[in-house]
Amino acid sequence: MKYNFDEIVNRRGTYSVKWDGGQVIKNMGLTERYDEETIPLFTADMDLPVPQPLIDALHKTVDHRIFGYSIFPDEYFEAIQHWFKKRHDWEIKKEEILYSPGTVHALSIAVRALTNPRDGIIIQRPVYPPFTSVINANDREVRNNALICDDEGYYHIDFEDFEAKAKEEKTKLFILCNPHNPTGRVFNKDELKQLSDICAKNDVILVADEIHGDLIRRNQPFIPIAKAACTVEHIITFTAINKTFNLAGLHCTNVIISNPELRKQFSSVMGMHLPSPFMVSALIAVYHDGEDWLEQLKEYIDGTLEWVVGFLAERMPKVKVRIPEGTYIMWMDFSGYRLSPEEVHDRIYNKANVLLEDGKMFGEEGLDYQRICIPSPRPMIMEAFERIAREFEDVK
């Protein structure tokens, strides 16, 4: 079927973090202003309707009228195997698949299960803030292998620095984000192999967050690191339906661990987590019948990204931005305005009344940046950028 992603669905009154969580968001310090006119584009979930086969599957689950303790049926694992074999030519064994109710939760489990207090963990800032907070909250130490941004706004890995940090005696873990949040990089096979080789050589466990791996541009390849690496004995991969199919509220991350000993260590700390029957039926439905919707979604997101780049080039040429290779996130550099980060924030969040995420949340490397999530109806995105542009017209 043909999906209408321009349709604006009113999410207020549905317990949405974006649309109903104004006071919580203000208490977190993300913004000073939040009201009925706010356009919230700060968090990575979509304001777009999900695939019809998913809706049908959830209706069937509801119609059963009993929602007791549930299991993971064979169909659950077969759906995961089917999806990754078809989309990425990645063979996954049933016993390698573990369930977690969320990616940040799984990340915390990995840190606690596979490292000790004061151990070093490599991350690549600017990066998703929970990478840092999970390390700090568990009394581990951040080893920042900062990505290098060139004059075109394209990010590269500093391999010399990465290897130096991997060789440090206390470095035990590396958290890879691919596709990278917020820069949008999709690392290529050579980059992934080099990262994996360095980790394997130095006995560093590699945890790969690949939950945006289905959200890539047309004609842009995505390679799971398990496919690029010479060995997978040191690799743990996080996958999810949450980002791909707009299902964050159903809490489903799958953790792929080939090494039986690492799998045992991870499982012993995670403990038992039973699934929701809604989550099970949702995953089976989208991995079997959601591909057509996903291809339409990717085309729509690509069109929105192209519109944003064109709009900024015409109305806000001092903003440096490029179409990301993956994710539905745009990483916008406002340094050309020569305003303080606080002034940029005030013009966007308080005056334009558009809620984004300040780049400083992603590390000092993001100080002059703003992150925006654009998987919303295009008319909403257009309105948000019109508001923002008006607030910068007076800046010479």
C-alpha cells in the first residue's frame, strides 16, 4: 500500500515524551520554553504512521483479550534471521540472539558485565550522550577517540589515536556507533575492519550499536561490523526494530553475541526479561512484512533531507550541514554566525519555539552544533525551519 507521510497525526494526549512531556523536558534542562506551539524535534522517534501489517498484528493481539507472561517463539528468532540475511547477508544463529528491553539498558549491562570499575572505555565524540553517562554512572573511565571533522563537515576516524587508546592497559571496551549518532557517518568496510583488528589485537571488546542500520540513504551500503571483521569473537552487536519502524514504546533491542563466554557473562548480569506479547507480534510483523513501508519511508526521509539542505543554502547559508549517510538526524554547525552557543539556543528554543538538542550534550566537540531529528511530516519540518530562519535574519 501507499503511505501518506505528509499526514499530521496529533500525538498530544498519547503519553508521548515529545508532545506531552513538556514539564519533564524543562526539568531536564533541555529548554526553557515548552507550550502548545512548540515544535519538538529533539528525540529520535517519528511522527509518522507505522506499517499497516504491524497495526493488523497488534489488533490481533489485542483481540485475544489476555496479556499474560509471554515467551519468545521460534518465529521471533526466525524473523530476525530472515531480516538480516535478506537485508545485509548476515547469517545469525538462534543461540546468538539475546533480548533487552532497550539499547541503553543493554549498553549498561555490557559495561557492568564485561569491565571492572576504573577500566577505560573508548567512545567517539561527538556521540549519543548515554554513551558517556553509562560509563560515568558505572565508575568506568571515558577514553575519547574524537572524530575529526574536515572542512566539508565530513567526519573521519583518528586511527592513530584509537590504537594508542586501545593499547592502554586499562582499556577494556570500545562502544561503536554505526551509523553514527549524531554525525550521520556510515563507516565503510575498511574502517570497520581496521577498528575490529585493533580491538582484537589488544583484547578490547567491541560493542557495536547498529540500531540505525536500516535507516540509510538510497544507494548507500551499510555493513554490519560482524560482516567486515576477520573474527567476531570479541564483538557484540545491538540491533533493534525501535528506530527502523518507530517502535521505541514497545521496548525491543536484540543483542547478537557469537562468543559463548561473552554471551554467558552478559546474560548473567542481565538476568531474565520476559517479552510483551505486543513486542513479539510487532517484531514478527515488521521483519516479515514491513519492507515495503521502510523503502517508502527512506525515500520520504531522503526527500526531507534534500529539502532542508536546499532551504539552509538559500535562507541560512552560514549554517554548515550535509546530508547524513545514515540515520534521520542532521548535525548543523552554527559557528558561521559567530554567536555564542547560548545565543543560538535562545533564538531557536525560546524565540522560534523549536525544540532541538544542543550540541554540547554530545561532547565539547559539538559546542557550536545543533542536532535535529527530521522524521516528521514535511510540512512540520518546513514550519520549524521557517521559524528558525526568521530568528537569524538580523545576523550579518
